[in-house]
Amino acid sequence: MYDFIDNSIQSLNSNTCPIISTPDNFLCQQDLAEGLKSVLVDLVERPHYILDVDQTKFTIGTFIKNILDKDSQIGQTSSVEKTFFFRDDLNISQRLPHTPYPLNSEQAGSFQFQIAILEVLNFNKFLCKEITLDNHPYTVVCSPIPNVCEECPPDGIVFSIFKGTECCSKDIDSVLLIFGRILTNWIAKYNDCVRREKDLKLDASHSHKKAELPQKVLDLLKKQNDTSTNQ
């Protein structure tokens, strides 16, 4: 397990160190999906080892809330939120929403997946829960991507999905959180790279943000959280 984490750290360094030593904005010239995948390569390629489950097929990805668009015009940037699927052995990515908003209550599996994402984002916690797709049980494992500012909500989540309801290893929440923190650093370096390319400086002022969720979502998450607490 430590070797996997070390590989991710080395990948982070190999991706970001050239920014300092070369005049070109190396990091944000890469394909965004490939850059993110390179940091999570062991989770993507060896999820059964990391999750410690007896499965061979997985759908693995990440939802990023705030990443700068490198195609913005010089002197300005816009941020985007996006879901990246790095592996889809289960062939379910097309049935899962690529954003948690708005809630898709027409499809039970999509709705449950969105609720899982929102629960992680809102409560900044690890989550392992069962969802149902085409009347079959799946397990979705979600872990937050911590914000650089500890007082702010997560920057996104890392998720893994496998068929069935097999339990993960006991320390998987801590392991995935380490991957999330490595990913946080990669995203921060990427955004800095885009700012430099667009001739923009990081705003020195900062105000702590709160999770922005529709009230009906907050009510639903609170109800679910109260139910699990009382059980």
C-alpha cells in the first residue's frame, strides 16, 4: 500500500516539478484527464488491491468542483466542474450523471450516486454505500478531495464502484484520503499553471466557503444522516 502512495507522490512530482525548471507551462499543456489519472494510476489499475475486495471489474473516476479552463482567453479565466471516468469495466458511466446538479430522481441509480457525491461534499467524509442499477446491487466508495483551505468544502471526490456489496478494508478511508490530498496538490499546481499562462495573479484575499446545496438536498441529506445516527 505504501508503494502505491509513493508512486502517486512520484507522479505528482514528475508532473509538477518541470513548471519550476522550464519556461513553458508544462503542467497545463497536458491532457487534463491524463494528468489526473497519472496521479491515481495505482487506484485505477489495481483497485482490488487498494480496496481489498475480490472483484475484477470497476468503474473509477473523480468529480472536480473547481478547475480552471485552460482554453479561457488571455487575461481571464473561468472555472468548470467535471466528472472524469478513468476506468469503466462495468459499462455504467453513461448511466451516471456527470454533475450532482440537478438531482435526477427519474433513475434510482443515478439519484443514489448523486446523493452519495453530495453527502461527501457536504459533510466532508468518506462514504461506502450500496446503490442499485438495473435491479443489481453495486457498492460505491467515495472519498473527498480536500480543499487547500481546510475551512472550505472539498474540491471534489474520488469514487470507485464495483458490483455486489463486499466490504472494503478497514483503513481504506485513510488511504483514499491520502490519494485525495495528493490530487489536491496536483489541481492547485494545475490551476496556478493556467493563471500564469493567462497572465493572472492569485487573489490574495480569501473567504471561507460553505457547501452550496439546494435546500431540498440539504433536507434529504440531514434526514439520511439522522436516520443512520439513530440506527
